[in-house]
Amino acid sequence: MAPPGTLDRTPPPFFRQGASARSQLALCAALAVFLMVADHRLQITQPLRSTLATVLLPLQHAALWPARAAGAVTDYGAGLDRAIGENDALRRQLASQSESITRAARLEAENAELRALMGLRAATPPGTVQAEVLFEAADRYSRKVMIDRGSLAGITLASPVIHEAGLLGQVTRVYPLSAEVTLLQDQQISVPVLNQRTRQRGVAFGDGADDAGMELRFVAANADVQVGDELVTSGLDGVYPPGLPVARVAKVQRQAETSFARIELAPAASADGRRHVLVLPMRPRKADTNADVGGGADSRGGAPAQASSNPAAPSPATGARTP
């Protein structure tokens, strides 16, 4: 017989089994149903849920940060490409609109110029030819432009050239399909003028300077000439019709040591920006070649000038001066 201390006193397996698995499942299910009903009715777990949500929120943001960063980078790249494309499209649209606006402004200015010429042409003598300025002569020491009408269109030598602002110049060379016009600012041009305010006659010369002005020479220092006086063609030379605006007195200098005043003029008409002009026909002259077409004395103060036997040639006293 074994000693009492060595006997196994643990209960047999039958008494160690406890509750069965089904009993435990049923108990857990009943407990879950109870907790759900109680939470729905009494909001028992709401404080716990709020606490857990608050504690886990930073972790959720940390977990979502890589995905959000990747999405932000993708959206930035797509937005940048879209902005660049829209910017290029807007630049092209702006360039197209600028070109259209420039073309419209140019056409509007040209239409206004043509309307003015049409109104002026109604008052010009028959035989007036409308011409377009092609380009300015390359000679830096002269002021000349080329027009697109020549002898085939009826242009003759020494014909006056005007636009709506007044007298522009005189035809000095004629070709079959083009002609050269010497502007009033050229030093080879002189025009007999009349002061509208005092009715005093004089001769305006081109000064040929860079500022493209004119001078009223051989005027006495005590003559009644004021800044702002309007000068028009006198019509005594037989070349320019009377009454065409020529220039405006811009500056008068009177010096005691000289007997003549220095009078600077601002031309009424300018070829800058002008595309269309009118070429007037030459005025008919008398057959008497001994007649003084300058109205007495030569514009330079010399002997009386004699009319040329060629009706198309300019008078020595007016028009283009032969060097």
C-alpha cells in the first residue's frame, strides 16, 4: 500500500470540464445583445467611444498623411500643367486680340485720312491725283518721299502735293509709275507765303535740320510777326494755289545787330504717319515769259525771276531750287 503522501488527490477529468462551449457561446451572445440594447437605450458606451476616438485621431491622421501628401503632389502637378496650358492659350489669345486691335486702329486712322482727303478733293481743281506714300528717301541730308503715281497717272514735274493738314511738298522727279516728292522741310524748297493776320507776304524756306522745321527769311527785325501766326500760300508764284496752310510761326528772334529777324516755323503738314496724299495739277501760266512769277523780286533778294518756258518746271523764286 502506498504511503498517504504519495496519493494523487486531483479530481478526475469528468469533474474538471466546467461549462461547455455552447454554454459559453450562449452566455457571450446574451451578454452582447444586452450590451447593445443597453448602449442603444442608455448610451452607456458613448463616453468610452468618444475617449477612444479622441485618443486615436492623431494616429488616424498620421496613417492618412502619406496618402494625402501623394494626392497633394499629384494635384499640384496637374494644376501646374493646367495653369501653364491656360496661360499659353491666354497669351496666344492676347496676341491675336492685340494684332486685331492694332489692325483696327490702323484701318480706322486710314479711313479717317481717306475721308478727309475725299472731302478735300471735292474742293481741289480737276486733274487732282490721289497717291499713296511708298517710302522715305534714303538720303539723310534731304527730306523726300516716293509716291506710287507717276507720269502715266498724269503727274507732272513741280506739282504741289497736299493732304488735309495743308501743303506737304512738291514733285521734283517723275517716273512712269512713281514720283519723288520733296517736302517743305527740305533746304531746296522755298514757298511764297502770306501771313493770315497781317496780310504780309514773305518766303518760307526749309531749314534741312534734324528737327525738320522751316524759316521765314528776309523779314525786317521790326516787322509785325508774332508766335502763332498762320502762314498760307500766297499764290503769286504760279506753282502753289493760294490759301493752302504752310506753317505756323513757332519762334521769333530779334537782334539789334542785324536788320533781319530770325523766324522759325512749324510746318502745318507732316509726312510722318501719312499714307495718302493728293497731287494737284500745275496751274496754267501766261505765255509772257518775261512776267515776274514771284510778284516782283526774287525770293533771295536778287533780280526779278523770269518764268520758265516749260510750264512744268518750277520757278527759280519758288519750288525746288536747283543746287
